[in-house]
Amino acid sequence: LGPDGSGKSTLINELFKMELPFKSFIKYHFIPVKFFQNKDKVDTSRPHQLPPYGFIKSIFKIIYLFSIFYFFYLPKVFFPKKSGDLILFDRYLYDIFIDKKRYRLTFSAILEKFLFNLIPKNDLIFILTLNPRLIDARGKLEVPIEESFNLFFKYKLYANKIENSFIIDNSKSIEAMKICVFKKITSFIHKKNSSIYF
């Protein structure tokens, strides 16, 4: 997990190069199905460009997202994981709580708490953080700097809510991040096959 420009894709690509004892690597973006598309036709370089949906339309979108996720979870995540595959997610359902504007959602804190408990638990979650000013300096800032700081702090706060989550500081070198993530993965491997989410 992490805001745009925090280095999720870079770190995932580096993981594919590591010598990890898995049969194969499978990567998904947000939902465990390849045909999942950007229904709102949002310019991904401007994820907050469209206004949020009202409450009713938000509920329908949430039902849609959770239905798709659960329908494909067993064949695309659970069974491959049990057979020794490494499942990697670039974004996950937790993102709809942290960055509601991206998904154009409107819902209450009570509903958020209810939905949070419906999300399938994961083995490891890495939350990448990077000071928004550094993201801006790298030319990766896709939302206003104030909103980027808001997301920066939200992701850090959510690390306290999500089980098995670890904050990775991306102000360090990619090698330092790789070593940190590699150690977390290898220390977990002896327990069970893992699904890893970013």
C-alpha cells in the first residue's frame, strides 16, 4: 500500500528479481482479476479529478468491488497461495478507506468499520511512505501537495489498524528497502505460504 509515487511498483518489480522459494509470482492491481478496468475513465495521472459519488451510488460501487473481489479470491488468491505461489497486490481494498477521492466514494465511519472487517486477512502488508515533497521532487506528485500530505499521514495511521503491516520508508535507497522487505518475507516463509500486498 501507499500513495502514488511512493515506490510500490518499483519495489514489486525488484521483488520479482529476488530469489524467493515460491513456485511462481502472480501480481494483481487492487482486484484479483486481470480484466478489472477503470470504469470511471479517470486519468490515472489525475486520480482526484472527478467529484465523489453520492451515498447511494457509493454503496452500489462498494457492493460491486467487494463482490468481484470475493468471487475471484478463492481461484485467484487462496488456491494459488496454497500451491506455493507468491501473490502480490499493488493496492488493496484498504485503499478505499484511505483514499476515498480516488474511488469517488462517500460513506460513514460506521460503514467503514463494518467493511474493514469484511476484507480477507493477509499474511503481510507493506505500507510505503515517502515525504510528499520528495515525491514532488521526483515528478511523481499526482494530487495537490496538501492532499498528498493528508494521504501520507493516513497511510501511516492505518498501519496501526491493519494486522501484519509494516511501514517501509522510501526515502532510503531501493537496496535498503529490498533488504528490509526480503527479511520480513523470509522470516515469514517457514510458517506458511504467503500473500503479500502493497
